[in-house]
Amino acid sequence: MSSKTSIETFFYIGHEKLSLYVFDGIDKKIFVKEILINNFNKKKNLNNSIDEFLRDNIIKIEKKINKFVNDINLIISDTNFVLIQASIKKNGKGDKIYKKDLNYMLFDLKQQIKENNMDKTITYMKINNFIVDNKKYLSINDNFECSELSLHVDFTCLSNEIIDNFSKKIKKYQIRIDKIFSAEYLKENFENYSGNECQIAAKLKYENDENEVHLISKTVEKIGFFESFFKIFN
């Protein structure tokens, strides 16, 4: 089996159901499996249900795609996610501000969030808007320059303990966690996206949202505006 693939696997863990989706591109589903978490499953223990669900389906996926599943994206319905909204401002003081300055601003803000939340990991980081010379923009072009810049950024965080627990469960199948999404954040911020939790997460992953700041280095065909962020700082 080959490990080089464009195929993405998404695992939704909710209070009412477990879902496993495999996509080969944003519009092509090649494997779908869901089970409802009924009273029997709840009594049996959710952790056991997750373990059985993965054990029953990972081998099926690998036979279907003729490749190993090395990475998995988690979508978790969990109230323990913390949304932190933060801002940072830079005044050029007569000098122009360029893209490289924006990257340093993002790094500084990320470090502040990490230092003040040592028990948590940032799972998602997205710029909500830019204030460029006192004008608000939802996005900016690649060759911008200005005298004053403010960034308003969303950080979605989850406790290290919860992430470690999920990592241990999945590591039994020689799989590592790639990205972690908050189901609640997806519902609240991407309501224009059609589909269920796995489909919305897949759209974000494949479409490479320009304002998302990538936290894990991945080889992608389309280079996003902040692609260099993790190459420089992670």
C-alpha cells in the first residue's frame, strides 16, 4: 500500500452519532459509515463505542482505497472547546507595513495565546478581519502595503488532556491526528456551507481558506495567503 495520497479521512464524534467519511477531492465521497449513539451504546461506554467503530471500519477503508490511513481529521462535539478572540495592531510610524510584517504579527499573537493557555492547544486559527489604515476588510490582496494594520483573530483551543486521550485511541491503529475541528464552531461560522459536520470540515480542508492560518505543514497545490506562516514559525 502507498502512503502518498490526496485522500482525506474525517471522523465525527458527537453525542448522538459517530460518522466516518473518506473523500477523494471535495465532491467525491468514497466511504461513509455512521452509527447512532443510543442508550445501549451510552451504557456500554462511549470510549468503547469509538474503539469498536474504528476497529470495524479502518480496515474496510484501507481495502477500499488500497492505501494505509495514516492521518485522520477529527470533528468533535465538545463543550470543552474554548474560543478566544484576540487583536493585534501595528503602526508603521512612517514606514510601510508589508506581508512579512503581518506574519510576524500573527506569530506574536499566537505566542501570547499559547503562553496564557499552557494547558490548551490551538486547533484552529483564522483572521476574521483586517483594519487597514482605519478601513475594515474581510480579506486583503497579496501585495498590500499600509501605514497602520490591525488584525482580529479567532483561536479555537482544546485542552491538551482531551487531545492526548484521542491521540492514544487513534494511535492504536497507527494513525495520527491531523486537524481537529469544533463541531459547534463549524455550525456557527460556516452556516452557508451545505452538508453535515464531516462535509463542512472537508470543504475547509480542501478549499484552503485564505484567511485560515495553517498550524501544520502540509503539501498543497493551492498556496494560501498565509502558507509561509507555519514554514517560518512552526
